[in-house]
Amino acid sequence: MSDPILVTTVAELRRVLKPWRKDGVALVPTMGALHDGHLSLVAAAKARTPHVAVTIFVNPTQFAPHEDFHSYPRDMEADRAKLTSAGASLIFAPTPKEMYPDGFATTLLVKGPAAGLESDFRPHFFDGVATIVAKLLIAAQPDWAAFGEKDYQQLLVVQRLVADLALPVEVIPVPIAREADGLAMSSRNAYLSPAERKVAGKLNLVMKDVIQRLKQGAGAAEAQASGAAALKEAGFDSVDYLALRDAASLAPLAQSGPPARLLAAARIGKTRLIDNFLFNPSAFAGPRASYGISPFQVLRTEGGAGPAPATTTDPASPTPAAMPPAIPWRPSCPQCQRAHPWDQDSANPGRRHAAGAPTAPIFYRKPDRTGARHRGSAVEARSAAGAPRSGL
């Protein structure tokens, strides 16, 4: 397998990508220090196109002066070897001066899903993220861009940015990759000492316990407080937040409701860990349970009553607030005898089945440029083998 092409300037990037555009280009933005979670983003991108560009850039504008910009792990040779094995086509590794040249004076100010949670503790973070993501998308002009659901709030911010700026790119949400004990994979896990690593593995367990309490009818405030206390008892030094939020808007929830996300950030030693889990009880309530979807979201089902459990496949992706859930589940698709989200306003649901995967039917809903969903309109599947591509 050949090494990916390495470029360091926007001009080089565009020159290399130009002949690939007829087949489509996918972008995977990273800060390097790659692990299997990053490689799952590459795999999701390669499912769309053979031409996958990975960016490696530790972005200084998303770090506060007291944070770990200078100590953030960097290993270009190891990253390049991993990307070779993963089949990436290109690495874009610009210098800070290439991305922020002398006289640079523009920063994106983001609101909406950026409010609260991470912004309460890192108020600088999302403006820096939004600015660099916009620059990378404009530089590469990809058809697809893959982002992990581990940084769930960031994923919603990127989706909002793409919609608000009418950027012609499809954002691919990729489920969280986890270690054997359930710890979400992160480059910052390298900071953990052996003792800290043992404690870190309890974060996901406490969060699952909180979800269980919610399923049993506990209020959000009670479940969150008990979870925060359990994290401190487990050995975490502090808990920035443990919060049940609306999965589409990240608005606080007083009690569990569909669809929701439980999000957490906790500190141990010098390491800050984040994680999140889907909590959507009504998705399992029967064939009429409603389920919100985002632009281009893939919903997968196993059996005939709704989506697979989030703890195994985590299929839910964020839905922008302007796109309310409106798609009920109905069982027994005449093609595969499994459940699909059918359009309640049209006899033509526009469903598609992944090639070679009859047990995982997929469904797409495409918005127009205003973000409005067109019920009953023609829809094109983009991840099935040989499926036609369509822009925003």
C-alpha cells in the first residue's frame, strides 16, 4: 500500500485534489496523535470515496494560554504509518503560518449549540474550532467531511456552521470508538498514568449507571448529581459537567425525553476526559415511536421495532434545531421485512438499502439550502456502493 501524499500548503492541496474531484473527495480533520478512533473516521470516509485527505494540524486558536498546546502529543511518522495502513490518499499538514498568515484578522463567532457545556469551561474553544474547520473546508472543498461523535457538541457546531454558511459538504457523524473497558479513545489518554488510566475507565460505567437511573424514572437533576458524586468517589479530581441534554439543540432537560444525550467532562490529574451516550427511550417504544434525523443521517435497524441500541452501534446523530423530528417508525418493510423510518406524508418513503447489507437498511433525508426537509421528495443515497452523489 502506497504512502499518502504529504502536502503542507493550500495551493499544493488544491493541486493534488483537483483530478480526484470527479470521484469525490472526503476530508478527515485531525490534530494528529492518531488512534483507532481517527482511523474509524478514515474508514467512514473511504466508504464514500477512494480519495480521502486527512489533515494534521494542532490548531493554536482553540487552546487557552494555560492549556496543553505545546505538550499536545505529536508524532508525524507514526501518524503517517497508520494512515498508510488505513488507505488514506493524502495528508495535509500545514504550518501555523500557512493557516494564520501575517495580518490574519478573522474569527468566526458561533452560538447556538456552542452555548454552555464546553464553552462554560473553555470559552475560547468553539470560535477557534469553527474558524479552523471553515478554513480547512474552504481549502479542500471536499464532498464529505468526517467528524467523531465523541466530541458531540463540536459535531453539532460543525453541522450548524456548514448549514449556516451553505458550504457544499456533507458532514459524516462517526460513532465513538472505545477501548476494551469502554473508555472513549482520545489522544489525551496518553497523558494518563497507569493508576489514572484505571480510574478513567470508570467514566463510561458511571454514565451508563446514570442512564439506567433515568430509565427507571429518576429526574435528570437527581441522576446527574448522583453520577457526579460517583465520579468523585471513583477517583476523578473534579467534574466539569454531567448533563442530560436535548440531542438536537443541547438544551437542558428536566427529565429524560427523546432523543437525548448524556454528556460528561471530568478531570483526573492533568487530563480532562469527555464522553457522551445516546439516551432515547422512545426509540424502543414500538412502531409509532418518533425519531429525529439530521441531514444525510444514516439510521440502522436490527429487528422490527426501531434502531439498534445506542450502547452497541450508537446510530443517532445530531439534528439541527430547525429540523424537528417528524418520522415515525413502521415495521415490516415490503422489501426486507424490517423496520424503516417511513415518511408519514408520502406513500414514497425514498428508502435505500446498502449494497450487500440487507440486514442494515438505510434511509436518507436531504434538506434544501434553507435547512427545510422536503417530505416525499426524491432522495439520493450516498453511502451505498455505486450510489450517485448529490450536493447540498
